[in-house]
Amino acid sequence: MSKCKFDASGKQFDDVGGWCWFWIALNVLSTVGFLIQGVRSVKKAKKNEMNKIYLRTIINTIISILMIYFMYSMCKLCRGWTALGVIIVISCMIMGINFTILK
């Protein structure tokens, strides 16, 4: 049950709202994009680079799934904007790690 959406009679809706569903859908699409990019990179990579690509793809997929769950859970608590801020900060940190360590 959502803690912030009520109908006219005061009954709680079991929904997270349009904005949250939009953001969750974007995250699902980006996760699919990560997976497709990982598969394409593996096909073009040399043997010694494959482990880094597998590691990056697995880590990004797990983090994306956790972010989708986190966003959904926070939207149920009426904290969608807070979740968005946390996800943006974490995404920037992950991008930095991807570009420096897993280069």
C-alpha cells in the first residue's frame, strides 16, 4: 500500500504514481541497455579484457536492479524525490568507478 495516495473516500491506493513508474521504466530500459552493451563489448574484446567486461556488466546489472527496487520502495513511502537524489549521487560514484578502476 502506498502511504501517500488516497482516493476521495480516504482509502489508500496500491500504486506508486506516474512519475515513479516513469523513472522505474527508464531504469529498466537502461539496465537492458547495459546488458546489450556488455554482450557487444564481449564479442569485440580481446581475451585479456573479457574479465573486466564481465565484471563491469554484472556489477552494473546488480546495482541497477537494486536501484529499481530502492526507487519503488521509496515511492511507496512518498519519498520519490529523495530516492532520485540518492540514486543520482550513487550513479555518479559508480560512473567514476567504472571510468577509473574498470577502464
